[in-house]
Amino acid sequence: MQRARAYLDSVAPLIPDADRDRTFPMEIVPGLLDVGFVRGAIPVADGGLGLSHLDSALLMEEAGRCWGSIRTTANILTLVAELLSMAGTDEQKQRFLQPLLAGRRLGWFAITEPDAGSDVSALSTRAERRPDGSYRLTGRKAYITNASHGDFGIVLATVDPDLGSRGVTAFLVERADGYRTLDRPHLPVRSVTCCDIELDGVVVPAANVLGEIGRGLSLAMRAVNAGRLNVSAGCTGLAQAALEAATDHTQNRHQFGRPLAGFQLVQQLVVDIAVRTRAARQMYQSAARLLDAGHQARTECSMAKYFCSETANAAATSAVQVFGAAGLMDGSVPERLFRDAREATIPEGTSQIQILQIGKELLGVSALR
Ligand SMILES: Cc1cc2nc3c(=O)[nH]c(=O)nc-3n(C[C@H](O)[C@H](O)[C@H](O)COP(=O)(O)OP(=O)(O)OC[C@H]3O[C@@H](n4cnc5c(N)ncnc54)[C@H](O)[C@@H]3O)c2cc1C
């Protein structure tokens, strides 16, 4: 963990310019892999480090403390690597997983479509089987993280719309297959790209089916569960960064002849960040321990995602308040944290979707539809 923090501290000076310019310093990716990101979550047999869920989540907290765009990039690469490790054939692991773990290939993961967001079962991207066994993919994906940076991705598409979720299948698609990406400028984590993807009759070989036909959604949901844990840990790191920035500012900024730290109402803002951050940490770590003990922990991962992402927003808002106008200026740390926190309650299941999943588990009734 100390190596990871030291590496992240060493890349921190790159953040202000990259965040302003909406670019990602790709040269840091091998270093991220080297200190355990992405590789950590993958079993040793597949070329990873086989870290526990808890250790992987602790790394993700460090990433969130450093920069939302690193946390998001690491999270998506981890998700892609986990899907390949869980369901890939030996040949797929050689072609996609090993180069990804070596930092030679970058991948993305696409479920969302313009008309299928929270309701993933509504996805309509079509995969038609051709006489030679290959598949022709046609459809449009939306908001896909780093699709323009990556050179391959995992696309969920249906082989038969009449089968509903049982028709949804995962496909590996390479840039050379001919998909097009369109970057969409966005508010948070602005050094990752957020892309529409056009699949206009893209043909992939049968060897690019990932996992079983019709099992794409359940495969994705297994990875998304750990993804929610990673988001929770990253959000805790963001809240920790808000706490550190706010604490520092209260000691250095003077008004009415005293440091801000001496005002009770300012103390309340800082204490609220501290208490919520500590609670968030307990929440994600307890979910991680359950996963490590072999439980599915879906409800606990949803609870952690809900609580930690809302905590990140509350913490960033309070940090802006502690800074006053300085916290709203371009390039200030609270301003960046405030923007980045806003992302956390939407991907990998919005806060509302987490609430409904937790409610279903607690009350035995689904309020989703
Ligand atoms: C920065 C960013 C990166 C992303 N990266 C990826 C990616 O890499 N891959 C990918 O596949 N997707 C990605 N997404 C998409 C993300 O997963 C979706 O945005 C998310 O699932 C929500 O879908 P939606 O935006 O269409 O909102 P909608 O589903 O339209 O929801 C709009 C609002 O309605 C609420 N709502 C919806 N249904 C219900 C209900 N039944 N009950 C109560 N409230 C409800 C939601 O909570 C939300 O508040 C990304 C999104 C963002 C913002």
C-alpha cells in the first residue's frame, strides 16, 4: 500500500494540467499496474497478484484520494480483466487479458445504450449469427468509459430479442473490427473519456464470444458487484482528500483575526466530513471482508456503493464551503473533488437503483418495475 501511495504521490503533480486539458497521462498506466492496480484483483494463475478484495479496495481508496480519473480508469480496467479471468478461454486470455495486465492493451466495457440505462434488460444491440458462426453486431452504446482510449472492449448484445435477458451475450470487439467512438465532453472525471460507440454491422468471430451464449448479463452482474465495492472505496478516498484539503485550509486561512479552524461552525463542517469518511471506510471494508469470506455480499456492496458515493458528494460540498470562493475556482482541489464526486452516484447503478435493490432484499418486494 505504501508503494501505491508513493507512486500516486509521484504522479499527483501531473493532475492539474491533465484535468484542465481533459487528457490522461497514459504513461502512468504501467506504473499503476506495477504497484498492484488491476493485476491485484486477478488470480495468480491468470497472471495477477491474487490480492484479497480488501487489499484491492484499499488500493482503490488510495486512487480515489489521488484523482477521480485514475480511480475510474483503474476500476474499468479491473472490471474488464475480471470478466476475462472469470469467463475467458485460454486463447482469449492470451489475446486480451495478458496484454492488458502488461499495460500493452486497454479495454472498455459496454452495457448502457441510449434507451437502456438503469434498465439494462432493455438493451437492443443485436448480435446476428452468420452461417460461418461469426456474429454481426449492430447497435449503439452510450457513456462508455475510455472507449476512445482502448483498443478492445466487451459489448453486451442480444442474440435473440425474444429471449429477453436470457439472450444477452458478451462479445469481445477489437478496434480493427470497425466500431466507431464519439467522445462526449462531461462534468466529472474529465480526463477519462465518456463515449458513444456505433456498431454498424461489426463482424466478430465466434472465438470472440466471452462466456456462454445468453449468460452475458449474469456474468456482467458478478463483475459489477466487485465494481461497486471499488467505487465505494474510491469514494472514501475522495472524501479523505476533501477532509485533508479542508483541514489544511482551516489552519492556514485567517478571518476576523483567527484561523478558520477556531470557528465552531467551520469545525462542524470538517467534523462532518471526518465522521462520514470514517463510516464510509467501515462500510466498504466490511463488504470486502464478506466477499473475501466467500459470500456474494450483493446487498452489502449495494449499501456501500450507496453510502460511500453519497458521502463523497457531501464531503466535497462541505470542502467547497470551508474554502469559500477559493473552493469554486477552476483548478482548486475542492472544485475538482466536487465535480468528480458528482459522477459516483450514477454509474454501476444509481443511488436509486441501489436503494431499490437493498429494499427488495430487506422487504421481499421489488419496487424496480
Ligand atoms: C461518467 C460515466 C461513466 C460511465 N461509464 C459506463 C461504462 O463504462 N459502461 C457502461 O455500460 N455504462 C457506463 N455509464 C452509464 C451508467 O451506467 C448509466 O448512466 C447508469 O446506469 C444510469 O443510466 P441512465 O444514465 O440512462 O439513467 P436512467 O436510467 O435514465 O435514470 C435516470 C434517473 O431515474 C432514476 N431511475 C431509473 N429507474 C428507476 C426506478 N425503477 N426507480 C427509481 N428511480 C429510477 C435513476 O436513478 C436516475 O436518477 C457511465 C455513466 C457515466 C455518467
